[in-house]
Amino acid sequence: MQMSLNQLEREYSPSSVAPDFMSIVEQYRAASDFICTRHVPLRVWYGNSADEYSLLFEPAGAAASSMLVFIHGGYWQELSAQDSCFPAEGLLARGIAYAAINYSLAPSADLPGMVRQCGLALRSLQAARPECRIVIAGSSAGAHLAAMMMTLDWDCAEGRRPPFAAALLISGVYDLRPLVPTYINKPLNLNMDSALALSPQSRPLLTTCPTVVCFGQQETAAFKQQSRAFARRLLDVGTEVSLYEVAGRNHFDIVFDISQSATLIGADVLRLSGAQQQ
């Protein structure tokens, strides 16, 4: 049965089932600010715009052999790398470097530009730390952008390799067409054709790698279905995929598990990065 516009907008509004979401976002910011007082990140530029940088945190002592690169959510319209530093400390304690990609936001930027920026950011981090095994991760809109990285042609001639070896996709949206009639699309200005062209669900997957696709128990049916459908798409092309629901978590607080090794997501970060649990 086709949903009404009100139903569709509710299904694609994560806050509809997470009424305390603003307090969680404030936790992102407070924890990120605190971590930056303890570990000053390196700003790795990937372009000339003031928005085009990543914040890189590295463990003290021996150089890290792996790095988790995170793309933040916010429906391509909100948040920043500065708000997304909070997973760093738990990863640094396990010898894993952490980078948060900053990118330009709608309405001043469009989705193709954001995809391009994330690709450039990944290549710049790979060039800065070529010894690192990179796990690309993203939450919500960031999971969409991370999944789009699997659809890019990375020009791997002459021994070059893709700039990531594994992926962690949290609570993403991989088919953008349902967003077209909703309020979410106003700053994005997508039509059905452009939404299809920017949907990882419908694009050829040019880079496959071990991938985790997960979502919170306290999410809408639409978000859960988006993850399940994309996991099936990955399986169809022979990708090694883990798909699961995280008990007790919603669309916003699920990302706190990234740096907690006792959680499903935290354990998968260690597995995907090749790090040993400590």
C-alpha cells in the first residue's frame, strides 16, 4: 500500500521515533570538543574550499596500521567533522587512527559535489598514511556517501588500490527516490532521475569489500528496509556482508558504539580494521 506524504515524511524522519535526538546531538558536540582538548587533530586538506578537510587523530607512539574514516550524517544539510570527533579516543586506545571527513552542505552544495568531496578526502587520507588499512564508515546520510564510494571508479591502474579495504554502514539511506516528494528534498532539489543516479542501491558496485550494514532497533520501518535491501544488493554481487539490528539503539545514539569494543559495532570495527581487541 502506498504511503501518504505525511506517512512517508514520518518514516524518513529519524526523530519521529527518537524524541530526545537534540540532546544526543549535543552529546556529539560536547564529547567531540572534549576529545579535541586531549588529542589535537591534524587537519588534512583535500581541496581549496574552507569546507574541504578531514580531521585526523593518531595514536601516540607507534604509527597506526589501520584507520577508521567517518562520514557524518545530518541529511546532507547539518553537522560537520568537528561534531564527529567523539569516537576518536576509544579507537586511539586500540591503536586505530580516526579521521572525520568534512564536506560542504546543502543548499549551498549539491549531492554530486559531496560525493566528489568524499572521494577526494579518502584519496588524501590514503596518500597521507599509505601504510594504513582504511575502513570507511558513515551514519545516516554519511552511510549513503560511504556507500557511494563503492560505486566510484578509483582508477587503480599501475598498482594503485581503492582508498578503503572495508566498510561500516550505519542507518543509511541507499535509495533516494522516496525522499523526492518530502521536505527533506527541498535543499537537495532532486528529481526522480537524479535521485536514482545518486542511489547506491541502483548503481554498479565497482569496489566490493567486507561490509557491515546495521541499524538501530528504535528506527522506522523505512530505514530498516533501506539497510536490508542494500545488504541484499551487496550479497548479490558477492560481497562479504554482516547485517544486523542493534538492540536498544536509535538512529542517533547508535554511533556511540563505534568506539566501544564490547558492542557489536565496536567489535566489528576491530575486525574490519584488523586490530586486536585489547
